[in-house]
Amino acid sequence: MIRTLRQQSIPAAARLLAGSMADNPLHLRVFGSGARLEPMLEEAFARLLRRQLRTGIVLGAHEGDVLVGVAAMVPPGRCQPGLPEQLAMLPILARGGALQRLPRIRHWLRTWERLDPAFDHWHLGPAAVARTHQGQGIGTRLMAAVCERLDREQGVGYLETDKPENVRLYRRGGFEVVAERQVLGVTNWFMLRHQPWKRGQVATPPGSSAE
């Protein structure tokens, strides 16, 4: 069953995201591997999810009472964190021993910010399925729920991913690659889903092109 995540489920959702995304190529390139990575990501995701619950939609896929998948989306104008939110991440990075990684983090986030569309859009992410439940169609069901929300809001969807298998999943939901960039040597794909009744119209992030 897929339903809106509740506040009390944030710790479980943050653990799920951290466990599923600790080996993402970009996370490994930015932060390196090690025992501190997953706890640091868990703390960062918990803070991010609390913000997203206030400003957008966070969906959870459940098997009984067990959370097995998460997908967040925020509405137009709310996808870029303000300075106070960015500064609040510094203690989390410090506890994770990652302050020396700030130049890499800055490069990563600036690249993503430059490609963020100037027009109104819903920004997707983070999204993940628990490792123990991958390959069971949960990601596809979450994507269908996200697309249903986009259609209900008559909104354009936008996302970034550094995993080719995610590109295939999102394409099944109607997303198209509008840009491909190397971020610290890791390929990132930037994808857009037009409103169904406007597909075919050209709307791409400024300065973006498939490479």
C-alpha cells in the first residue's frame, strides 16, 4: 500500500534512504566510503524529510506495517533550500567527518542548481526502495503514485539521478532525459516529465542538452 508518510515514520524513512543510497556513485565520489557515511546520510535525510513533509508530499510504500519504499516531491518554488537550511547541514557533516568534503559538495550542488528548470515544476527526490525489497515492482508502484499526483496537480516533474537503472524506471513513468552531465566524474541524468496534455512541447532547463 502506498500512502502519505506520517511524521512518526521519518526515522524509518531516513534509515531506508540511507541504507539504499549509501552506495550511489555520486555519494561515494563526494563523501567516500566508510562506517560514518550511512549514519551521516540518515541524519541528513531525516532533516530533509521533515522539511519536505512541511512543504510538499512524501509517499511511503508499505507491506503491512513495514515501510519498504519512499518517494518525496516538493512543489514549484520550494525545491532549493535556503541559507539557514544549508547551514543546518554543517553540524551533520561535522559529525560525519565530512567537512573537508565541502568543495566537492559545493561543486555537486552548484551543478544541480544550474540545471534546475526556471519554469514551475515539482522536484522529485529523494526516492528509494529498501534493499530487501528491490526487484519486486515497488519502485514502479511508487513512480505510478508520483505520476498520479503530478497529473492531479497538472504539474511538470523534474529529477536528477546518478544510476542508469533509475533512468529506465523513470522513463517508464513518462520522464525524458533533458541533460547529461559529469559531476566529479560521475554521470548524472536530469529528467523531465511534461504534463500529459502538453507532451511534445519543448521545455528544458536553461543551458541543458543531452551530451
